[in-house]
Amino acid sequence: MNTGEDTQGLRKIIDMTRAISIIILALHFYISCFGTFQQWHLTAPITTRIVINIARNGLFKNNLKPKLSALLALVVSLIGAKGRKDDKIQRKTIVVYLLTGLLIYFISALCFYIQASNQTITIAYMALTITGYILILTGGGLLSRLIKNKLNTDIFNTANETFPQEERKLENDYSVNLPAKYNLKGKVRDSWINFINPFRGVLVAGTPGAGKSYFVIRHIIDQHLKKGFTLFLYDFKYDDLTKIAYNKLLRYKGNYKVKPKFYVINFDDLDRTHRCNPLDPQSMEDITDATEASRTIMMGLNREWIKKQGDFFVESSINFITAIIWYLRKYRNGKYCTLPHVVELIQVDYDRLFAILQQEEEVRALVNPFITAYNNNAKAQLEGQITGAKIGLARLASPQLYYVLSGNDFTLDINNPKAPKIVSIGNNPQKLQTYGAVLSLYISRMIKLVNRRGQLKSSLIFDEFPTIYFNNIDSLIATARSNEVATTLAVQDFSQLTKDYGADQAKVITGIVGNIISGQVTGDTAKTLAENFGRIMQDRDSRSINSSDTSITQSTQLDYAIPAARIARLSSGEFVGLVADNPEEKIDLKLFHSTIQNDHEAIRREETAYKPFPVIKHVSPEDVQENYQMIKAEVAGLVAGELAKLEARKPAKVSEEKEPATAPEQAQSQEQGQVRSI
């Protein structure tokens, strides 16, 4: 009970014990230095008799026992002492006081062995003993004022924000396992980051230099190729990841039942690129495929349109491109169904183009609103509907693009069991606006072919994912899991997704992935991740100081396991994240905050030995220009041929006895004559 009476009683006991200690020490001085006290005339018969009776007790037979007894009584009194706490008192000071006091207190006995007068010896002995006693008393008093439970000196709360992590390597036929080290209450331990179910999606985030490619993506490429995955790789900074994938395939090609072939799409070095038609007619089964392709092209060319989907003019442009793609798909069984032919055909004059397109039954419904606007002289509306498409596609009118897009070296069904493929498409950050749309089309068409049943397991890796447009990426992650399609998305920041895909789509993308690994990120991204990672129990200390006492309170409370500020301070190679598990492979410790361990010297030696991607075919500027002119000629021939067929199907001229035509009829006849002259 901490009442006033108890405190007062404790003080009396302490004072009495300390008085006993002093009395024992005083009796010791009187008995051991009795001769000197007689010389000083400080004795009396009665006190002498009392002291003699006390001295007969064994306590005072030598100098050591009474000093130990006095010291013991002093220690007992100090144990009960309660001084006002002071955080400025240091342990080192207390130790110095106590050790020095004990040394002087006991070493004073050497005074009896010096050659001097009795008075000198007595004074020296008593002075040293009392000095030692006072130092011990001072040190003990300071000890009672010392704050034994110091407040946590971890200013960044590092130790509190550590937690147990998975130390087992959980491996299966699909997993990606990254060796790491983590801190647990100040102790560094080995751990593993186990993506045992990559089919639930992997999101890799981190600012430039955080180590996304070096510490994470290169391991995903390596381990998936080692386990026999087919691979589609979007290499934003070509050929950083492509050379890794190519050399890993050379190393692990024996792990495949059917050896996969390596294909590259690269618009800058035509000697080292394959040619592929993303609008391959064999892969376009119905008009919805053409609609999806046209939407991908237009959104890739006009990224601001992503947030305007449903707008009249946006949807009009998409429908117009859809009509042209599907017309080319139906014309001669898709002989000219390529993106370069689409670009050329859309540049044809309206009267000729509409006359051709409306001959195809499935296309007529798409072009009818445009023809109506044209016939009603609503030229301003018509230009608004079509100009966006024409201007955007005009940026693709490049001989180099035409050359790559018009070939047919391979198809995009990378996980075909009979013809597995490793496909890498390279972008150029300096030509992002143009290349991004075309590469988005490749990806869109590839996904359509890959996400099917009965195919090989495949890995899709998109470096700098926001630089391309891929509609319904959330549907891919949600549905492709059962088809053994592992999707890896690398982003620098969630705000990139918001900027390029819109807030709603960005939230869906970041919310649907099951595996998240993030390096250093800041702002809203760090806050979002901190919320997703949840909270853990952490120790908290608080100190209260008043005029009479200082108290420390210790408690626990739930707080962020990995706060946003800590995510913003991560070093290169240090990652936080969350992994997903399987029903039959449970992981209790899904959360991690660790440093991935790379063997830098081994990686350096490996990269030194990399073989360059070989030259596929020497392509001269003349070859590129010849292909460019050929496509233009094919489109011109298509237009001329179809107009000739239309002209041949027209009825013969009416006889001259026919009544004179009215003015509007004459104007219409003149316009038709212009078409016939073409």
C-alpha cells in the first residue's frame, strides 16, 4: 500500500538502519583507536566499561568484521531508499562512486602499518574510512535515483517494427524463391521470399535504382526458364532483359520437352528483329477481335483517351478503325490484314473509302453513321469522328514499322505445346509514344492466344508496365490462373498507373494481384502499401516527471508493421511485400521486410560471358523502302479493283427519251461521274 503512514514508517526504518551502521562504525573507531582517544581525553570510566563489554562480543575482535557489519547496515538502508528519479544520472558515475568508496573504505586498514604517531594513524584511518563510507553512501543514493528502465533509445523504432519472417525455402514447379536476410529485434537472420503461386500475379514496385530488375525480375526470368516456362517479355529498355532471357534459354534449353525458339521484336535494329503481324487473320475469329485491336491501338496512341472511354468521338474513331480492320480481314481471306494496310487504307478519300467498306455486310453497320453524316454534308461532325483516328495512325506510317508489322515469321501463341516460344519485344524510351501503341497491340493479341486451356505454363513479364496500354489486365490475372499463366507487372509508382490508366483501373490492378514486392516508393504508394501490410503489436514507453518522482509506463499497442516512412527510406536491394499461398501449401508468415541477397561477383562473371543476340537477316534500306512502297501499291490496287467492280455492277444508261433531270439529280450524277472517273 502506497499510503502516507507506510512511507513514513519506511523512512523510520531506513533512518534506524543507517544509524546502526554509523554507531557500529563509531564503536569500531573507539575500540581500535582507544589509546589515541585516551590521549585526547575523550574517555570516561563508564563509557570504558560499556565499550569493554561490547568489545567482548566477537564482532569487534578485528578490524574487518565491524566495517563489514557497518557496510551491510548501510546497504540495507540504501535498498529501501527512494530518491527522486533523474534521467541525467549516468551508470558510469554511480559505478565510480561505489568502487572508489569501497576501495578507500577497506584500504584504510593499511594505515595501521605505517610508521607514524598514534594520533596521525588514527586521524588518517578515520578520515579514509569516513571518506569511503560517504562515497558509498553517495553512490547508493544516486543508484536509488537512477531510472533503471530507460526509454527506448531506438529513435527510428527499427527494433519495434521487426517481425518473424519465413525462413524456409518453399519450392514447387512454379515458384520463384529469393534468398534474403532480415532483422529480428537487432539480430540478422536468413530468410526466403517464396512466390509459390505466381499465377495469382506479381506486382513489383520501386523508384528508379531500387533494384526491381537486378534483384527481382532477373530471378523470375532465370527460375521460370529453368522450370520450363514459355516466356513473353516486354523489355522497356531494350535489350537489358532480353540478353538475360536469351542466355538463360541457351543454358536451360535441355529442360524443355520441345525446345522453344527465341523471337525478338525490335524496331530500331532491323537486322536483329523478327517480323510478326499482330493482326494475323488466322487469330481473328470474329469482329470483337477487331474491336479489341482497334481500341488497343487508339488508346496506345492517345493515352488521354483511356479516361474518356464512352465519349462519342472516342468511340467513333474506334468503330471506324474496327470497320477497316474487319474489312481487311474479310477481303480475300485476310490477304492484306496488317496494321500497315490499315494505316494506308484509312487515308483514302471518304467517297471512295465508304463505297468500298459498305460492300461488306458485317462492316456496313459500323460505317453507316459515317456515311449518313457524309451524305448529309455534316462534314464538321465527320471530321471530328474520324480525324482523331487518322492523325494517330499517321504517326505509324514509318517504313521501319511497316517492315516489322507486315511479316509473318512467327505467331504469338507462345505457349503452344507443339511450338513453344520465348518472345521479347523491345521498346525505346525516346520513341515511346509511337512504339508503345504498336507493342500494346502485340501484347493484346498475344494475351488472347495465351489465355486458353490445354497450353503450356507461361510467364508474362512487363517491365515498366504503365508505358503500354493493355485493356482488362485485371481479367487476365483473374482468369489466367487456371491456365497456368503467371503475370509480373513492374511499375515505378502507383501514381503512374493512375496517370495512364485512370484511378479506377489503377485501383483494380493494384488490388487484384496476390504477390506484392516493393522497393523504395514514396507518397500515396507508400501509404497504400503500409495499409495493406497491416499492423503488429509494438512496445511503447512513456515517462512522467513531477516535483517528487519520475515514473515510466510501458505498454503495447497495434501500429503499422512497415510504416510509409520506412518504405520511403528503403535502400537499394531492400524490399517489403506480401506473398500469396496455395490451399495445400499454407504460409503463415506472408509479410516480409528483408534485403535480397545477390551474388554480385557471380552475376558479373555471368554477364561477361553472355552471348549477343545473333543477326537474323541483313536488311538494307532498299529492302525496307521496297516493302513500304509495296504496301502502298497493294492498298491502291485494292481500292482501284473494288471501285472497278462497283462500276461494272451498275445498270446500263437509261435511254435518251428519259425526262430531263432536276438540279439535285444533276449534281448527284456529276458526283457519281467523278467516282467513275477514278
